[in-house]
Amino acid sequence: MCNIADRLAPLHTVQRHNDRRAPWFDADWREARCECRRYERRYWKSGSVVDRRQWVDATRRRFRLYRRKKEAYWTDRVSEAGRSPANL
């Protein structure tokens, strides 16, 4: 049985890449993304105007959160580095 499986699906190596997301993608942002997708799925199933409005509002909230987290991250990094560009 193994010989047949090896012929049909021979072994090969797979390269994995590390997930290098931005450091401001934390649990809050991940939750906002899941919420947005949940509203999107609901809208595509129902086609309702109300569901679409909820999806659009959730998407806007997610992008505002993204901008706020990104700005906070870089503000903190700059304040920690002080006047040393090498530390950035």
C-alpha cells in the first residue's frame, strides 16, 4: 500500500515562510477583522441593506483601529529611540 501511495504522491519538500505581520496586528485588531468578516458573510447570505451597512461600519471601525494602532506603535518607537536614528 505504501508503494502505491509513494508512486501517486511522491515526497517533496515544502518551504514555510514565517508570518511577518506588522507588530500592531494584535488581538484587538484580529478580533475586529473577525467581526468584519462575520458581517460580510452575513451580508452575502442575506443581501440585506441593513447587513451591508453593518459590514461597512465594521470595516470602517477596523481601518480606524488599524491607523490608531500603527500611529501608537511608531510614536512609542520614536519616543523610545530618543534622538538616536540608529535605534530606530
